[in-house]
Amino acid sequence: MSFPWLVCTPPRRDGADRRAKVAIAELTSRAGVLYRLGFSQSDAIRRLTAAVAWEYDSAAPSPAHRRPAALPDAAIAQIVGDAYARRPA
């Protein structure tokens, strides 16, 4: 007897890129919130870098739970710098 609900949908080929884009959009939004709350740029970088390190487990067996390659600490600093330069209202 077969169970159709037991069959998994194969992962998308562009899944890693999509997850990275979502993570970058989230960090941009968070950087804007931190700017509006009055955090300094260095504090925002430190907080968001720590948040990304906490959210993604580097030892996770699934690639969906690993830190995207597009989010090294330097990229997070660039995202925050761009958000602070834009001065979100």
C-alpha cells in the first residue's frame, strides 16, 4: 500500500540562493530597526553578527540550517553600513 503524503517534494535547485536572499532582507530590516532605536553602527553589527551565528548551526547536517555562504561577518557589516547610510525613517 502506498501513501502519497509520504513522498517528499525534491528541494529546489535555487534553494540556497533563495534562503540567502531572505536572510539578507531580514538583516536589512533588523538593521533599520536598530538604527531607529538609536543603536550605533558598531553595536548593530555586533548584535546582528551574533544573531546570525546563533540562528545558523555550523554543524547542522542539513544545508537549510547552515549559515549561508553569502553571510560572512564582512557581508553583515556591509548590510548594516548600507542601512545606516540610507538613514531609514
